[in-house]
Amino acid sequence: MEKGYRSRKEKTRKQRKRVYIVCEGKETEINYLNGFKERNSGVEIIPVHGKCTDPRGIVTFAEERMDCKWCIDFDEGDGVWCVFDVDENPSSVIKDMSEHASTKNIRIALSNPSFELWFLLHFKDVFSHITRQEAKSNLKKFIKDYEKNNEVNNILSPNLAYAIKRAEKLNQSHESKNTPLLSAESNPSSQVFKLVNFIKDRIKKNKVD
């Protein structure tokens, strides 16, 4: 058995699913993802700050925690995700770390240019190249008091389905042009919807099971 992976055949804990999410940001992403926690869902959502902001450091942080601290059972539906923005990272770095992460069953939720784009997609389509500052400025048109430490889940939640559809539409547009989704060229795009779908799917399945 690989180091860091514990079999549930021993039945040492209730068969609930765990989703560890290593975030680039200390507040925005963590506050948002904590909003998906549901009491008695049987799914633990555990967002943590990766103590670094570059893709390599974030993925390495997740990998090290998997090896020495976290009890992960992918066969039972557990998940490990890394959430970060493109920022100034070149496509080569994003590509290398994404490929490395996939060998460890770590999934990537990349936002290009920033996590604020995912929030913005709750309110409108975004088709043209956009900067981090433009995304934030546009978001403030819908959430006037938006700041890094604000709790925005209650405002965003009613529009979640629209955000998912818009993010999917952006992916389809990039894929039609053969633009890699996990790259600096995929502006605008956000793969956070895949993480959200993963969480919702795990909660749904665990309630049924």
C-alpha cells in the first residue's frame, strides 16, 4: 500500500468522503468553499491555504500532505484539488504541474485570470480577454461591497447553475480552438465549476448511499 493511503477495509472510520482543497488565497477561496459544507451530508470539505502562491508550491504542498497527514481513499470517492490563478505563471509551468498533479490523482481548478472571474460568471457571460483588475471591477457592479474577506455565498448561490453553464461554454469555445484549458492562453476561463460539481456529486451520492 502506498504511503499516506489507508485502506477502509479496516472500517476505522465511517465511510464518508473527504475533499481536501489546497488554495492559493488565504480568504476568498476558503470562505467560498466552506459555504458548500452541509450538515449530515457525510462529506467533509476541507479547504486549506497552501502557504504559497505558485503552482509548483501549491501542488507540492498537497502532495506532501497526502503522503504524511491526510487519510485519502480515492477508490471511496475522496478527492484532492488545487485551486490557483494563472497570474504571471507561463503555460509551461502550469502544464508541467498539472501533468505531475494528475499522476498523483490531484485535480486542478485553474482560474484565468483570477478566482473573481468565477464569481463574475454568476452574473454575466465573459467572452473577451479580461485582466484580474477588470474582473474585480466588473464584479463590484453586482456585489458593491465585495472585498477579499466578504462572505459572498448567499449572493452567488442562486446563480450557481448559470455560472456552471457559462464556464462550460467558455471551455467549449477554447476547446474548439484547441486552446489548452490549463494554460495562460485560456483567458477567460475557470475550472472551479468542475470542483463545485465534484463536491455536489459526492454529497448527492453519499446521501443516497
